[in-house]
Amino acid sequence: MCAKDDLKMSPIAQDHALHPRNNGPLWNYNGHARITGPCGTMMEFWVAVEQDKIKRSSFSTDGCGPSLASGSMATCLVQDKRVEDAVFVQAKDLLEALGGLPKEHEHCALLAANTLKAACEDWLDRNRRHEKNKTGEPSCDTCGEKECAAKSPRPDESKKDFEERRQLQARLCRIRRKVVVLSGKGGVGKSTVAVNLATALMLLGKRVGLMDVDIHGPSIPTMLGLEGEMIQSGEDGMLPVELGGMKVMSIGFLLPHPNEAVIWRGPMKMAVIKQFLKDVDWGDLDFLIIDSPPGTGDEPLSVCQLIGKMDGAVVVTTPQKVAAVDVRKSITFCQRLQVPVIGVIENMSGFACPACGEVTPVFRTGGGRSIAQDMQVPFLGAIPMDPQITEACDEGRAFIHQYASTATAQCMERIIRPIIDLDAVVEKNT
């Protein structure tokens, strides 16, 4: 553990760091979660629930003082709380109870809050399955809507097709917002935008899933430092790889070697995307961010058709005319499939000097804004080229988290704010 004088923590935080409460495995538990944060620190929580209340909880971490303090305080705050209330404990609650942490260690509180939430959700999932098994109800009951199309077969629909559709709908009903990130052309930084969008949502305490449907060129595992991770099987399907409070799924996790080429035609690609949605245990999510390959082909079409109702699309372009022209096709694609366009992002818009932060135009700029105006969709903003973005991607770190204090990261936060606010706007209207 780091020396307390170096950490400059409050007396309360220092006490919890040096004398952590409820530290160590809980052997009799019915809710559990283990998460590795973006900084590489592992946090694990166990909860023992009786009559819907947390009677005992414990944690373990390989992190330093702030991690110990955050985990310790989390177990104290949820003692005798209802599980439904405990899932809403946030990083800010831990920071307030601890009297604050050094700025560079505030992410420890977020990791503790996310892991605690995941452990509580694990209990809720187990309890939900238990109740369902007791009633023996065969129909989808996740959304509670009597008119849900998944509750009865369509005309001429086989029993097998209906069962698959019902299973798919049962997963989708637990995901509140589905957002796809598109680009008309390759190499515009679409995956970078998807990774940083998902990370920003996670850092706000949202339950986030990131699904990479770029079958032929999956880059999400590399950008998040998850190369070599393998998918495990759980009680309710395949378990996505977890990073912080984010659940990640990619074909890259299923390949025997990173150099392996995926040589598939359309039907096979649609089948694996369907499997990602139907057979992966996403659990309850606030957002599912879908990183789609360039163009308007099989993968984005399959995603939109399988999900049915998308909450929105983010279209990424660069200033060059050849990329800006292709973005029109992506917008038209969304309009044809009735997918709302949240907005256009112009990436690589000028060069941000790593020394002073001044942005110098390299290519002509304004193409993204112009096309957004012509196509009557919002323009979210422009992201400059920044050497640190490339550095973060190569190191497997999310730029918006690793370089949060930089001008480019703050620019990125402003640009993705309408996507973050999408959830708040819908919540207010429901």
C-alpha cells in the first residue's frame, strides 16, 4: 500500500485504507462480482442477502490505499440496505463518505461502486431466475408488456424460430438504450469513438456493454488491452469480458490466434451477430454501444434488423471529401431503416500540438458540419488528431480516461454529451 502521507487522503479515508472493514472472501454468499478496472486494479465483492436486504458483504482488491478505502466504505454503506437500493450506490457517495480521495485516485471509488453494483445485480439475476423456475412460465416476461410481440408466435412461424426470437427479445428487454456507431469509410476512427463513448458512460456509473460486430477486423480487444482474453460459459449463456463497469464482446475473443482470418459470407456473419445478442449474458444494461464495420453492408444491417428498435446512430467521418461523401450513405442507411441519427462526428479535424494544444489544420475542415447541415442531422463536433490518442489505443487504454485532463479529451467529452444525455431525456419523458 502507498504511504498515507503521499496519498494525502482524509482521516476517514486513511483509517479505511489502513484498517479496511470486511476485507476478504465471504464464504456464504448469494451475490458475487469480480471486475478489473481500466487502471489494471482488481476488485471483488461478495454479498449475503436475506429477505431482500444485505446482511453481510465483503470485498477484496489488489489495489493500493484508495482501493482498500473505497471497498471498505462500500461494504459499510450497504449494510442492511435493500438490494434494489444498494445498486444505486455511486462513486460520488463513496467519495463523500470518505471525505474525498486524491483526484488521481477517484477512479478507485468508481471501480468499487461498479463492482458492488455487479454483485447486487448478480443476486437479482439469481433471484429472478429462481422465481421464474418456480412459476414455470415459458413465455418472455422481462418487459412486462402484455402486447410484446415476443409473447406469441407470428403466423407461419416455426416453434424453433419463435423460441429463438423470444430468447433474443428477453435479452434486448434488459438493455435500455442501443446505440450503433457507423462510418461510411474505413480508417476514420470509428472504433476509437465507440471505445471512448462506452468508457465515458462507464465513468458516469452507467451499466455499459460494448459489442464489436466488425467480424473481419475486430479492434476493440486491442484498444482496451484485452488481447488474449477468452469467453467463458455461465449459467445463462456466454459471459462477456468485463473491464471496469463495462461488458465487452468481440469475435476477437473467439479466435484461436490474433492473426487468424475470418473468411465468412453474409449468412454466417448474421448468425454470429445474432449469437452475440441472444446467447451472451449481458444482464441489465443502461447502454449497449455497437461498433460496426465501415459501410452499409451485412453487419450494420443485421444489427438493426435483429434489434428492431435502435435508439440512435452516431456517424463518424474525417474532413476529406472522399470520406465525407461516404457519410451521406450512412445517414441514408439510417433513414431507410428508421434509425434516429444522434449526430455526425468529424474526426482527425486538424492536428493538436502535444506541447501547446494548438490545433493546426492539416486537411480541409468543416466537411462533417456541412454534410450534417445538408442532410438535416445534428453535428456533434470535431475531434483533432492527437498523438496521445494513438498512444492510448496502442497501449490498450481508453484515451478519455487515460488523458482526461487534456484539451482533446475535454473536447471529446463535449462531443459525446448529447449521447450521454439521451438516457436522461428518455428517462424524464417516461
